[in-house]
Amino acid sequence: MSQSQANVRSLLLPVEEATLLLPSTVVAEIIPYSEPVAPDAGAPEWLLGTLLWRELRIPLVSVDAMLIGEPAPVGRRARIAVLKALGNRPGLPYFGIVTANIPHLVHIAEGAIETLDDGAAANPVVAAEVLANGEPALIPNMDLIENQLHGALND
């Protein structure tokens, strides 16, 4: 009898500049893109505003703006990935990120992630650059994103 490898159900979330890799347990839901309520004046470029999701007002983030300094244009295939905040920060149970296309589910087997060591992960928003099942992806620094988001919402 063969032993089965541990698989982690994950999502590849395409943004304009890259593809993000997150475990599926962090993603609460993928919803159609809807225009957010504009943020307060002086908000960072990456904070697109807020939207109503399941009777909660959640902030919407552009990871592209965090990576390159400006939000990418929103195309017709854009979606919003509603993510569970992991940092137990008051008032921030969930937040959304804009995806450029429909995310897709992947099963990552133990040992199927190869860390790329080319020095390109100089942006602190990126925890690691990897090949996941042979596909290049970025693992976002969720703690940093949540800290910046919490700070921007409480300024």
C-alpha cells in the first residue's frame, strides 16, 4: 500500500504584475468585482476603498499598487478575493484584494514548492518567490499587508 503525500489546497490569484499563492483556508470567497466606496483623502494608493460583503464593510487592497506603486486597471474578468485576516486586529476580520482574472485551485504536494533565490523578492510585500507545481508565484507577506492596512484604516 502506498503512502499518499500531503496536499495543500491552495489558490493561485492572478494580479496584473504576478500570481499570488495562498492556502485556500485564507480565502473566504471569490466575488465579482464591484466598484468600492472611495477611501478618505490621503489614503495610500493601494487602499482602493471599502465594499459591502455579507453585511460587513471590508477594505479593498490593490496588491499591484503595493508591488509597483500604482493600481492596475480593472478589466472585465477582475474578481475580488475576500481574505480572512490572520492578525486578530480589531475591526479587521476580512479584507479584499483585486485579482486580474479568475483565481484557480491547485493542490500543492509536499515538496512541490521550490523557492527561487534570484533576489527579486526585494519588495517587503513579498514573503517569497516560488515555483509551485512548476508555476512561478509570489507568496505575499500577509502580516505586513495587514499591518499596513490596519495602520491606514486607523490614521
